[in-house]
Amino acid sequence: MTALRTRTKLAYGIGATAESGISMAFNAFNFLFYTTVLGLSGTLAGLAVTIALAFDAVSDPLIGGISDRWRSPLGRRHPFLYAAPLPMGLFFIGIYAPPDGLSGWGLFAWFTTFTILLRTAQTFYHVPHLALGAEIATGYRERSVLMSWNTACGIVGTFGVYYLAWTWFGVVEGGTSERTGYVTMAAAVGAFAILAVFASAHFTRDQIPRLSKAPPDVRGFGLGSLGGEIRDCLRIANFRNLVYGILFLSATLGLHETLTSHINLFYFELPPDQIRLMVMGAPPGLLIASLLTPRLHSTFGKRNGLIAGILGMVVAVSVPIILRLLGLFPENHAPSLFPLLVAFKGLSYCMSTVMVISIASTIADVTDEHELITGRRQEGVFFAARAFFGKLTSGLGHLLAGIGIDLIAFPVSAAPGTIAPEVLHDFGLLAGPVTAAPALIAIYFYLRYDIDESRHAEIRAEIDRRSAATATEANAAVARTRAR
């Protein structure tokens, strides 16, 4: 197996900056925008994103299955990578540009429609892109390295958009309380996403000749065959455990990501200039995780790396809030508050990076186990499940956060420092222990995953042996035909 060039790893990863940048901005600002600026109820804001999940449940596996079968001069994945970026950027801008005077159910319909359109466009990129990574890298460690690059680029997109967006809201008139600044933010993020995805697609084209192609005898495609393929995937115990774990993990990640702006603005009462600097801990955390994770996987296994990432992430995002609830964390505006929050944020980036790399790499290994069992390579269907549960993060997060915000009577159009202490206490319970609990349940399922490096080597050796035998048989058949 030839090691991947740095150019290829970077070209593959650069697309993740777009996906993560849009996802970060969507999760950080749309809930804030629709509830505190436009006055939509938290429950309706959460319901809009949740409705989009019904469409994701169809579009994600559909695009995965279609891309597995796609035949073109650009291979199976690249046609989708070229089709995705322009609508993805435009639909993202549309979310923050509802017509003036729209309110209530009309506003809800606008938000729902553009969320569905955005996430469908993201599917055209995200599912084929993840599947492409499983094809580019086939070795146990090489996959961890490639996914480290992809995740590192994704984190760069996340904290880059986070920093620039909060810098913008720190200088624009009215900050986050006025709708005018959101369209400019969305236009900048959308334009960046378009360029990044096009660049990733263009600079990975040289990999097309060495990628798997749809077999000529692949069975016909329809909803029936798609359902059958999904059932085949879910029959694999390792994949089921990964999926169940992601389901619970998504609830924690979604709640935290959705509530992050409220946590910073209203719970810790940070000004925009400090909020934008919360990413100072990201570069060292990202560097440590990217260098550490492949070694962690080789020494302790991907499963244990994943569990360590989850535990570290839970500690980083929940401990400051829990300590505040117990009266053991610095008060708002205390000199030590901001440095402590930056340190915890850095830990969060580090451990989340370990976690994301581990999830992507384990799913790639399960695609090999599936090929061994069925004889088919279907990275698209497998990573469609990963993409869907990634969207479930924001869907569950928005729904649970919206219901929670309404239940504790969090005020609409509130200003920092004006919220009643009892409401802030209830918000702390929601953003701290309630948010952390589902991730701990996810660990139970990840403990049941059992592909380690030696098992993966056995799987790859058997796949290679079968491929060689098939090639030998085909050559012999050709020779017999010529002899006649």
C-alpha cells in the first residue's frame, strides 16, 4: 500500500472546512437569530430543524446508494462533489434572509424550507466525501491519518468561522440583537464554503483512476434495494453499535452546540470580543489531537480512543457549568473566568477531534468487514448513516434545546445580565448535567465494538486474497477464450 501524499490529504481535508464552517454557523447562530431576534418560539425553531430530519432520513441513504452505483468519467463520488457547493452556499444565506414582516407560522415555514434545502445540498457533498476517504485510504493506520487531516481541517473551519463571525458581531451595529448583521455573516460563510468544496473536488481528481468503480453487475436501484442494503449494513453488529452510540452522542453534541451562544452570552455574560477569542485554545488542542490520535489508535485501538474522546469532551463542556451550579466556579466578570473557559474550550476541541477521527475511521473499517461478508463495497451507504446522525446532532439539539428553553421560560429578546437567577439556574441544569447524560450512554455501545488492528489486518488480507483469486480466474478465462 502506497502512503498518501500530503497534497492529497490536504486536498481531501479542505472540503471539511466548508462543511464544518456552515454547520458551526448554523448551530451557533440560527437558534439565536430565530428566537431572540425574530421572536420565533424555541419549540418551533427546534421543530423546524427536526422536520428536516425526515427528509435527511431519505436523502442521505439515497445519495449514498446512488453514489455507490454511479458510473462516469469522474468516478463514483466526484460528480456529487461538484454539484453540491453552489446550492449549499446559497441555501445557507437564505436561512438568514427571511422577508421583512414574516412572523409566526410563516417564519417557521421559511426556516423549515431552507433548512431542508441546505441539508439536502450538504448531503450531496458530505456523504460522497466521507465515502471517498474510505476509498483513498485502506490501511488501519493510514485511515486514522487521513481522517486526522480531514478532522483537523474541519476544526480549522469551525474555529475560523467562529472567530470571524463573532468578530463581525462585535463591530456591527446592534451586535447579535439586530438582524442586519446575520445576512453579511451568512454571505461570507456561504461564499467560503462554495470555494472550499470546489477546491477539494478539483485537487482530489487525480485519485479517480485508483478508486473503486461500480461493478457492471450491480443490482438495480430503488427504494426496495436501498432498504435491503441498509438492512444488510445493520446486520453487522459493529455497525449497529456505532450507529446506536452516535444516536445518543448526537443528543449531547446537538444540545451543547445549539446552546453555546446562550451559554456564552447569558450564562457567563461574555462580550463578543471575548467570545471570539474562545478559540484560542483550539490550535494547540487540534495539533495535539491530530498528532496523538493515530498513535492512540495503534497503541490502544480505535474503540478506546473513541471512548477517551467522549469522556474528555463531556468533561470539557459540562464541568464549568456544573461547577458554577455548585458555586465552585468564578463569578461572571471575574478576572479568572475567561482564561478558565478558554482552557476548557481547548480541551473540548482536542477531545472532540479525537472522537470525530475515531468515529470516521471505525466506520471505514466496518466497510471492509461488510465487503468481506457480502462481497460489495458500499462506503456511500455506510457514510450516509454517519452523515444522517451528524445532522441528527443539530436536529435533536435544536428540538431538545427549544423545548427546554420554553419549559424554563427563558425570555425572548433578553439582554445579558437581565435574566432572573432562577431561570439561569434552570438553564445551567439543561446546559450541564442534562446535556452530558446521553454521551455517557453512548459509551456502553462503543464498548461492544471489536475490530482492532489485528482483526482489520485479517479482514484486509482475506479481501486481497479474494481479489487476487478473482483476477486470476478472469485472466484464465480470457486465456481459454483466446485458445479457442
